[in-house]
Amino acid sequence: MSWVITTACEGERLAKCVVACPEDAIQTAPGAKQYYINPLKCTECGLCDLTCPVAAIFPEHAVPKQWRNSVEENKSFFLNLS
């Protein structure tokens, strides 16, 4: 299991979660609408969640129903980078 950044992050560019992540697991790309957490790098420390200014980060199993599509979107982001 990993943490997931939901679409509540769209447009957010403060990057506090990126700075807080000790594993460099949070990334974005030119043209991407938000940040994403690499499930292969995430160690589930939760520091990203603690620093998120828009409350957009959840453990995968606890993503609210309205943002469940973010789980697959997050995984797809990293599949498309390779």
C-alpha cells in the first residue's frame, strides 16, 4: 500500500509534500495537473500528509469515495513515465 495524492491537489504548487518526503517519492511532470506519489518509493511515513496544505493526501485504502479515481490516476502517472 502507498499514499495517494488526490485530485484535491490539482493546481496546488506549494510542494510542501515534496520537500517533506524523505524518499523523493513525490513527483510531477511538465503539463501535469498535480503531484503524484511513486508507490514503489513510498515508505508510508505519512510526512506528506502532515504537510499538505489542501488535505489531498490519503493512504490508498482510505481515499474518500469522491476521489477514488485518484488511486488509478496516480499509478498510471508512473507507468506512463517509463
